[in-house]
Amino acid sequence: MIALVSVRWLLIAAAVLLGGLLGLSDGRGSKSRFTNMECISYNESFAVFTKCKLNLLGRGRTGAQMYLKLFQLPVKNCWINWSIYRRYNGFRPFLYNVSTNFCQLLENSNVLSFQGLVINAIMTRSNLNHTCPYTHDIILDNLEFKDDFLKNLPLPQGNYKVELRFATDKIWRVQVSVFFEREEL
Ligand SMILES: *[C@@H]1O[C@H](CO)[C@@H](O)[C@H](O)[C@H]1NC(C)=O
Ligand SMILES: *[C@@H]1O[C@H](CO)[C@@H](O)[C@H](O)[C@H]1NC(C)=O
Ligand SMILES: *[C@@H]1O[C@H](CO)[C@@H](O)[C@H](O)[C@H]1NC(C)=O
Ligand SMILES: *[C@@H]1O[C@H](CO)[C@@H](O)[C@H](O)[C@H]1NC(C)=O
């Protein structure tokens, strides 16, 4: 009986230890985080960023915060151009360079695709969490970069820049760049 109890405790201790090492417990072991953020409006009669910054959330965690005021509502169609750069003597194109119909992606986001992962992550902290059209300003509220966003992607550690450009009615309107650092544990 005593032997059985101690084996069980040993297993629990091992699980806790492993969980901690792998950063599974509560994200405390995670080193990936946003390191910078930039927002550009190409036409301030169409849209203005009143907020675009990273907040320090403690323990090396950062949250991306953004407020985009839109002056031409509703937004009925939207395209994104994605490109990802990895830093290596300056930022070099790395992964992606495609355009996507954002409204379609929202209606049918495949969680196994890279875009699906990003969109679903954004949804958790944003009022973009419904399908088109949009009839309101766009808010991103302390979105954290979490390792599980990328759990299905073999992204090597390093510094990255993700540049997202958004178009409506076939005109590029705004650009949002986020920089993140990925560290393996
Ligand atoms: C900026 O946007 C406004 C409102 O949509 C439009 O009337 C104007 O032509 C745009 N300016 C440029 C330079 O595209
Ligand atoms: C993206 O693709 C276009 C056309 O395929 C190409 O001209 C452009 O240089 C590419 N940009 C990057 C950053 O790879
Ligand atoms: C994405 O934007 C880049 C940079 O402006 C451009 O060269 C490229 O053609 C765009 N890609 C697509 C697929 O439209
Ligand atoms: C979107 O997020 C807001 C704020 O978190 C929430 O109140 C709303 O119910 C969400 N909508 C959907 C469709 O999930």
C-alpha cells in the first residue's frame, strides 16, 4: 500500500517536472514573444491607427494592442498579403508571400493551415471574431504570442517579422508588422 502511494507521487512529481521543462504548465516556460510592432495606414481618410503598441505583461510576456479607426464602413471584402521574414544579416524573406481572401478565411478557417492558426490566434483577443461585413473599428487587445500557436509548425528558433497588408475594394489600406522571437526550450 505504502509502495503504491509513493509510486503514484513519483509519477505526479515526474509529470509536474516534465510539464515545467516543456513549458506545458501555464506558459511560464515559454520564451516566444512579440518583440516589436508597427502599423501603417496608407490613407488616413480611410483608416487611422490610434493605438499600436506592445504592452509588458510581466515575466517577459508581451501583449500586442491595436486600435484601428475605420472611416468607410461597412467593410465587405478584404484581402491580406502575407509575408514572413527571418532575421539573418537583416530580414530576409522566409516563408510566405501570398494573398488570401480574409472574409473567406474567416468563414472557413482551417486550423491546420498556417493562416488558420494565425487567424484563430487573433480571434481570441480581437473583435474581428465574426464573418464579414465589418461595421466597426478593429480592436486587438493584448494578444500574446504563444508557443501553441505554432505547435504544428517546425519553425526554427530565431527572430521573425510577419508583415500583413490589408486591402479592401482592391486598394491596399493598412499594413501591420509584428516581430517575434522564437526560442526553443
Ligand atoms: C483616401 O481615401 C479617401 C476615402 O476613401 C478617398 O476619397 C481618397 O481618394 C483616398 N486617397 C488616395 C490618395 O487614395
Ligand atoms: C512575392 O511574390 C511576388 C510575385 O510572386 C514577388 O514579386 C515578390 O518579390 C515576392 N516578395 C517576397 C517578399 O518574397
Ligand atoms: C504581396 O506583396 C508583395 C509586396 O508588395 C508583392 O510583391 C506581391 O506580389 C504580393 N503577393 C501577392 C500574391 O499578391
Ligand atoms: C467576439 O468576442 C467578443 C469579446 O470577447 C465576445 O463578446 C463575442 O461574443 C465574440 N463573438 C463571437 C462570434 O465569438
